[in-house]
Amino acid sequence: MPEVPARGFERSEFETRLTKAQALMAQHGFDGILLLSEPEVRYFSGFQTLFWQSPTRPWFLYLPRSGEPVAVIPGIGADLMGRTWVRDIRTWDAPNPDDDGISLLHDLLGPLNASRQTLGILKGHETGLRMPLGDYERLMAGLPDIRVKDATSLIRQLRMVKSEAEIAKLAHICAIGSDTFDTVPEFAREGTPLEDVFRAFRRSALSIGADDVPYLVGGAEQRGYHDVISPPSRRPLQTGDVLMLDTGATFDGYFCDFDRNFAIGRADDASRHAYDVLWRATEAGLNVARPGTTCRELFHAMRAVIAELDDQDANVGRLGHGLGMQLTEWPSHAEFDDTALQEGMVITLEPSLSYGDGRTMVHEENLVIQDGAPRLLSRRAAPELPVI
């Protein structure tokens, strides 16, 4: 495996992100942007903690139109935030349901309100408020003259294109994921409960170098599985099963996201055919995944192959997505998304189909868009359904 990337980023990485954001803010008429969700706060600050798992405390990062970011956070995070490049850190004793940072935000945003300026908030698809709605209403009530504008497209534009340092982390965790899938035949054998297969997969990924495996789903049933998001059961693997494992393992806060399919003992003809169609659909996607191609065009390239067997696309709505600090990011390879691919985007190709008696199959790869053909980050799956 290549050298392990350094953890974290140089200060220049965050300075570049902020400079680009501020240029877009000036272009689109934002005087400041208030960020409330973990990926955005981490993207601009480097603040990385599992404490986001607790819903008790909100966290805020403010990007001014000029100058450096301001963190408004619970006091428990002051030491960790102080190790990032952010210098202006304002804290309160949290939790405090009567005033969880609202007074501090009123002080920070008061000048924008006094001048009737524009504040950006993420309102769009795949975003969340990450603070109590009542607190947000109180915040806005105290800033009656501020103009609130949706900043989703601005932040999306920045985060969709990865830096070389980000791509290095993504390549590393995808290599770990590929190596982990290579170990599956060692523990996914007839008679092994599916729960134990999941546990063994996680242990294998961690032993190879993943920081965590927060996402692992799949299924195993005779002649194919029925869904792609199931938790595991105690049912033992049986000859004739088709096993699918879909993992989102992480390294330094960045995800891989791809799956692999296996047949236990033997593979039936229908599953072999479905696998072949999906493998060729992925090839079709790889052949058109170039800068300038739209996600809609990428969707149609894969869908044209899938239609040989299934014209419903297993009802999943899209055939891949962006990848990075989140398991799924913008854009979506779907009919509704006309985002043009750019160099530096890291995406998944995820064709899926239905076949047989309500069975489904999914195939997924991770890649980075570059000048010319894309570079696969996951190791390409075998062209025929592997049999264990």
C-alpha cells in the first residue's frame, strides 16, 4: 500500500478554501455565512470530533466576507478548536437550553443586522439546520433586519472539487477498502452467520488501517438479495446465496463507499447475468466520466446498459453520487442533476437493477475525475461474479 497520508491539513489548505469562499461571497452578494453542520464546520476549520454524535450541543462557524472565521462553540470544544487554525473562538457553558449560543451569535451578527446585510445559511437539498428550530427562530427574531439567503450552491461548488491533499486521503481509504474486500473469502463461508461476516469485515478493515467502519450494510439470500440497506441477521450463509457487502470506511474523516458481490458455493445464471450487466454499465460510466460530462449524461450512459435487463433501475433514483467527508455528497447521477463533472471531483458509479423474483443487485466503484480518463480509487471488481 502507498505511504499513509499525513493527518490533517496544512494551514494553507484552509486559507485557500476560505479565499475561494470569500471570492464567491463577493460575487453572489453574501456578507457572511453561518455554518451549523459538521462537514461544513470541519471543511473550513479542521475541527474534527466524534462529539457531533451527541445532539445536545449546537456548533457554529461564521465566515465573514473578509477576515478569518469565527467559531461560536460550547466550552467543551475550546481546547480542540484551539488546535486548529481558527483564532477567534467564542464559547458558552453548554448545554444551556435557555441560551445555547444565541446571545453570542446576536453579538457576532449584530453589525450585519444594523446594516441590513445578507447572511448565508444552507437551506438546500442534503443540508440540515443542526440546531433546534425554536433557537433558530429566536436567533432570527433578534436580527429582524438581516437578509437571509440560501448559500447551499456556493458551499456545494467548493466542496464538490477536492484538493490533491483530500484526494490522497480518499485514495488511501479506498485502497484499504479494496484490500478488505480481498479478505472476504477468508471469513464469508457456508455456515457462517451474516452477523459474524459483518463483524469480521469490520475487524479486517480496522487491522488494515481504517480508522472506523461507520457504514456497513448488505444482504445474503438464495439467488440474490432483496434490498441494499439491511442490517445483518443471524442467518448462516448457504450454498447458492448471493452475498453483498457495501462499506463506508473512513481515514482521517474521509470515506470510501463501494460494494462487492459474491456467490457462496455456486452462482445461478440469473445472478451471473445481472452481475455482467452491472459490470458493463459501470464500464459505460467510466467511458464517459470526463470533465464537462453532466451527471444526467452519466446516468443515461449507465441506464442504457441496465435497460437490457431492467428499465426501472431498482427504484433507487440515482446511479451514483459525490464522495468525500460524507458517505454521500453532491452531485447525484440522476435525471434531475445537470451538474457538469470537473477535474478533482471524486464520485461513485453505482448502477443497480432488479431481476428475477424481486431480487436486486448493486455494483459500485469510486473514482476521481481528471483530464482524460478517470482514475479508479477502488480496485476494479472482477468482471464475473466471484464464487467463494
